[in-house]
Amino acid sequence: MTIHIGQQIQDALKHRGMTVSEFGRRINKSRENVYSIFKRKTIDTGLLYTISQVLEQDFFILYSIAAEPGIENLKSNFKASKSKKTTSS
């Protein structure tokens, strides 16, 4: 499975209801840089760690899931965990 991390980040941002401007401020990036992140298929781990903290979502787990057999079930569980975090926030 190929992970498009930028799309995953954009989806999580929308799911949390955070604006691009607020997200950019929290990760110390301009709006233009944030939109650039959304287009990326790969990302620096330090930046991904910061994004994970800001969005309260472990994006690193996507790469662990991709390496495991039965990926589709785990992928569904990841999406469900995002919904639970947003609902409980």
C-alpha cells in the first residue's frame, strides 16, 4: 500500500475542524507551506512528529499498518480511532 501522507494530514485537519491558518501557526509554517505539505507523498519525521502532536493523531502508525498483513482491517481501525478522538474532544 502506498501512503500519501499529505492527504492523510489534510483529512485529519478537516476532521478536527482546524483552519489551515491555525494549523500553520501551530506547526510554525506559512499557509503556502501547509498546502505544500498536503501534496507530499513523503515527509520529514521531525515535522510529522510535530503534526502528530498538533492534530493529536499518530500518523506514524500508518507506516506500521502498511507493513502488516491484513492491512485493510487495520486501516479501517485507524479511521475509526480518528473518529473516536474527534468525538471525545
